[in-house]
Amino acid sequence: MITKEQSRAARGLLDWSQGQLGQKANLSESTIRDFEKGRRIPSVNNLAAIARAFEAAGIIFIAENGEGPGVRLRKQMPDEGTRPQQLTSENDT
């Protein structure tokens, strides 16, 4: 389960506001704010929606490993263009 600290850290890596996260997870900004301030724990479905929004943006959640849970931003691979085997009549320019 994602923690409030992981949520804040992931937003920081992505430079997202609480409102932006709410939009991407289809939740209200107050749900995100209350979660991150520790006022309440969202439902399992809402936590999953938050995690999915972050993961779609490239966040990797790091489980507790003796040092505490964390987050990481997936390494961006350089755009190498379209590979020959991917060429079709529509994308061959």
C-alpha cells in the first residue's frame, strides 16, 4: 500500500500539485490533501487509483527494505525513432 510520504515524494519528483494528482487519479483534491496530511486513509480503490496515476507517469514504488519505503522515477530511454520492423505504410515518411 502506498504511504502518504510516498505520495508526497512522488508528486515532488513529477512536480505535480495535489490537484493535478487528484485529476489524474479521478479523485478530489481534498481526498489527496487529507491523505497526505494523515487526516484519513483513502479506500483501497482510491489508493490503487493514486498508485496507478503515479505509475503511468513513471513512478516506481520501492517497498520497505529495512530503510523504509520510497519512490523512484523510471529512467527515460532516449527516443531512437521507429525501428525498421515497426515501419508501416502509415508511419514511413
